[in-house]
Amino acid sequence: MKRYFIGFFLLRIVVTTLTIQAQALPPYLNINLPIDERVGDLVARMTLEEKVSQMTHTSEGIKRLGIPDYNWWNECLHGVARSTEKVTVFPQPIGVAATFNPKEWFKAAEMISDEGRAVYNKSVKKGNTIHRYTGLTFWTPNVNIFRDPRWGRGHETYGEDPYLTTQMGLAMVKGLQGNDSVYLKTSACAKHFAVHSGPEPLRHEFNAKSSERDLYETYLPAFHQLVTEGKVSGVMCAYNSYDGQPCCGSNQLMRKILLHDWKFNGYVTSDCWAITDFIYGHKTHSDSISASADAVLHGTDLECGDVYRALPAAVEAGLITEEQIDISLKKLFKIRFRLGLFNPKEKDPYGNIPESVLECDAHKVQALNIARQSMVLLKNESNLLPLSTKKVKKIAVLGPNADNEVTQLGNYNGVPTQNITLLDALKTEKGVEVVYDALSDFIQLEKDVDMNSLANRYKDVDLIIYVGGISPMLEGEEGDAGGIEGFVGGDRTTINLPSVQTEVMKQLKGLNKPMIFICMSGSAMAFNWEAENLPVIIQAWYGGQATGTALADILFGRYNPSGKLPVTFYRSDADLPSIEDYSMANRTYRYFDGDVLYPFGYGLSYTSFKYKKMECPEEMQIGDSLKIKVEVSNTGKCMGEEVVQLYLSHKSIARETPLCQLAGFEKVELKAGERKVIEFKLSTRHLAYVDETGSIGTTPGVVNIYIGNVCPSAPKRFTSKIISKSVMLKGEPEYFLY
């Protein structure tokens, strides 16, 4: 009995102690409460000055409340960027888009988020989370439309098509954010909202204008889907103005579309120092007080910059209330709570991801997988590829990108332990001798190179591989790239391949040796002479750490190329409207009806594919779904992957609509002789088009459906494998909210 009373007494002490501890624990630290309740409690405890201190990208901790240091600024465009840790580097997004494979990109995004968590966990241990590029809020992906190949940052995007951009962007967001119903693995951010794609040197003052049709048909679809379907947790507003208002203070973009129409409930960050542009660039505001208040009132919750330091003065001036500031602050803290930053480590589902995931074998394999799928074989005359080591014993590997580690890592990149160039890879090929010379940089010959005697250097080789193009040091963000002939402020002034490279190749062709041109660039290039005179051309983009291995695998047939162009390769600068013109007229495969060097969706294989037996009803009722089937067969002698592409055209209903529009695609692997039936299912919403008012609807009339291996707006010499059918839409028009 005595033991019983002692035990009961001790139990009461324990229960009482736990009760007191629970009562002493502030609600914002109680992990059993809903996050909104926890956030509300924390914000209520803060002074105005403390609140404002948490609304810029560098948010210093508040000791009395246990708020840790945090820096919102981080990037993971194609791997964790700019970290002091060694990380896996995947291909630049424009190359990722060329894979037409969102499933594989989703896997890569999961790996990137694992590495991001590992870097953050290590930063916490070091106590340096106030520093840039340590946080879990990644300002990725860039889903702007690559409407003009001269825009320097286009290689950060997924190309010129809204549907392809949407699918690749969704894969990135879902892979980064994880699948927990409450907590975020990392926070993704759709940028730059919106109507933003150059000119880069004018971005701080430029006023973009577009029609309502172009806005809703081209510039907004990817953002809309990332917000509504992808549940992206962040959006970054752009530097430029739209229709006379800075994007971060736009009534139409921010208040109406993003917050009201789409009901976005994540956080919005400005691009870095974009609020400063209110004052000195766009000159729409006289000072920091008015600029900071207006940006917050329009829904820009976080500033990358320091103008928001003036918010207390804005409250004092009556331009904004503390309660209005609280709205933004609660959104910011909700992200931090969802990231588990106010939970014990063991209560964060992603808090124990180890450092061992950095550059682990699975991540390296996936980097190679994506790199191989990104390469686009544009020409293979006389089936020169794949190469045979029985015939090719000595190779001259030439050009400014043959051994250029910087080029292939792209921009907004991390640094891997091993970064394999083509020269590196070819040196490991058994039975092959390799001689190397850059011969020039991107625009001029090296001092010891005599063009007249150039060919004599390589008389005894069996094959010449010239690796040229440009570099992210030349095309990129304002301030980070450019500065030489043909480039300005990050943008390109011409789409032509630098002339010195063509002149070198002309001299080398005089040897009458088999010759391969590999172009590394993040944008479409005009290399007309090469297309007419060289037997093999490969577009290799900026392929990441496994670039060289991927190229060698393709050259020697260990991998059958499957990449398709996510942008149109034009023939001439004369084909392009002004870069300052945001009208989509005469731009991209959707509206350009002239001749092209290589069309959107194009890419060769070492095998051949045939399309037949396309099935779809001749008519359908508006409101029903449309099922389309097609049989695809591999008619060649080796296994290959084909991107089955489905396009729509509403030209019979409305003349002003695009020539055609990508509405579905699937990457399928087929063995030699194998055939598969691919099925697409389109809802009435998928069959809709945008009219001149920006309204989205489906109306009665004929819709033309095309399935094949390239866009149907391409010149006829490319479209022989496309098959098509027409469907009559019947019934009452149906309109959709956006």
C-alpha cells in the first residue's frame, strides 16, 4: 500500500509538471496547434519594428521570441546554387525542356530538394543561416516565356511554349515542395510575375505592354497552373512595369489576377531591389515611404532589398496600417512554420535529411540521364553517327567549348566535385587518340593561330569535332553577362553564331574529313552555313556536370538521342520583331509562318518512327471530353525514345488564333519493331482558345488535331510524319474563369 501511494504521488508530480510546462509554452511553439493559430500568436507578440525586420530577405533573429536568423534568398535553378558545399548540377532548364520529360525532371527536383535540405541542415549546425544561399526558400522555377531568342536569361526558362513550360514547371514545384499535407520540404517560387522576358539592360525602367489575348494565352498560363494546380508557395514579381505600373505594385497583375482571381495564399517576394526601381527606375514613387507602403498594399509581402525599412515611417504617415502589414507578415511566417523552422527537429518530416545525399550516386546518374535526354541531334547526314572505334582512331577535338567547364554549368549554378567536359570524356575512350585545341575564344582567334595554315594541323585525323556556340558568361542576367561584340547587358544583339567560329570551320572543311559541329548555347542560334555544309550538328545547351559523358555516349551510340527543340531556331535576325515589342505576332512556332532553320519540337534519332491509326470522333458535344489514340512504331534497327506531340489549331473558328498550339506530349521508349498505342484525353477546357478580350472559351466549329514528331507549323520538309484529323464541336459555347 505504501508503495502504491508513493507511486501515485510521483505520477501526480510528473503530470503537474507537464501541465505547467504546457501552459508555459507559448502557442506559437505548440506543434499540436494549427499553423495559422501559431503564426497569429507569434505576430501578436511583435512590435512594429520587429515585424518590419522580418519583411526583407535578410531577416535577423529576434532572441526574446526565439525567432532564428533567416535569409530568404536562395536559388536552385538546376541544382542547389551558389552553395559552399559541393552539389549535383543538372542541365540548364532550357536543356531540361528539350527532354520533354517532366517525369524525369520531377525525380531530379526531388533530389535537388534533398540536397537543399542537407545544405540547410549543415548551415544550422554551423550557425550561419543569416547568410545568402543557406535557406529553404528557393526562388525557382523561372516560367517566363522565351519569346525572343536574344533575351539573355531565356536559358533559365523552359522555352517558348506555354504548355511545355507549365508541365516542366509543375514537375519542378512538386518535386521541390514534397508531398506532406502540412509541411514543405522546400519552398518553390514561380518567377518573374509577369510579362517579363527582356530587354535585360532596360528591366529597371521598361514598361511592357501586351494585348489581353497575349496576356492570357501566352504570358500567364504557366503561372496560373503553378498557383492553382501546383500550389506553389511563392511568387516573385518582376522588375519591369506592366501597362504603366511596376509589376510589384500592379493593380491588374497583383491585386486582380494573382490575389483575387487565382486566390493565391502563398507569399510574394520582389525581385532584388525591384522596389527601389519604383523610385529611381520607373519613377512612380517619390521616396521609400510611399514605395514600401504601396508595394505591401499590392501584395508584395517580402522585399529583396532594403526599402521596406521605411515601413514604420509609412505607418506613421498614415499610408498603411500595422494591421495591413500583419497580413503580409503572417504569410511570411506561415512559410517558415510550414518549413518546420519552429518545430523540434524530430517533428519536422524533412529535418533529418543527411549530408550524405549531396552528390550521391543516384543523383549523379540522374544528372547524366537528364543530360543525355537534353541533347538534340539536328543533322546526321549519311548516318555518320553513331561513330565506330574501328573506323575512327584519331579525333581532333576543337573549339572554345570543347573543354570549357564554366560554359556547361550554366548560370545560377552550384559546383560539383567532378565536371566532365567532352575532352575529358573522349580521352577515356579506348582505342581513340585525341588531339585538342580551342583555336579561339568565342569571338576571336588565339594569337598563335594562323587561319591560312590551320587545316595543316589536322591532316592525319580521322574525324573533327568542333564544339562552339556561346556561354552563360555572354548571355545571362544584366550585370552578369555580355560586354563584348554581339552582346549587351546580358542580351544578344544577334542570333548568329560568332563569325570567327564559322570561318574556322570553313577552313577545317577543306581537309575533307568527316566533321561534327556541337553547339553549346542557351538559346536559338543561326548557323546557316553549318546546317548546309556539315554532316552532323548537335545542340547541346549547357548540359551540367555530365555534359561530356552524355555527348560521348551519343557520339558512340551508347545512347540514342531523343531531345526535341523547345524553341524555334530562326534563320536570321531579320525574322525577329523588336525585342521591346511584347506582341506575339510573328513570334515562336505558334505565330511565325516564315521559313526556319529548325522548328519547335524537332530532333532526330538513330532509329525511325511511324505514326498511324489515329482515332478520334468526328464530332463531340461541348462539355464532353475528347479521347485521341495513335499508334507509334519503331521502324528502325535500334531502341529509341520518341516524343509524341499533339497540337491543336482553331484557325477554322477564329483566324487570329495561333497557327497551332501544343496541347499534349508523351515520351515513349520503343524497342526495334515495337509499337505502342498512345492515348490523350482533352477536356473542353483544353480545347478552348483565347479571344481578343482575353476571355477563354470553347465555341462551336472545327478544331484540327495534329499528332507527330514536330510542330505542324514547320516548313513541309519537316512535317512528313504528322497525321491529322478534324473534330466538329457542337453545342452551346462554354467559357472558363482564369
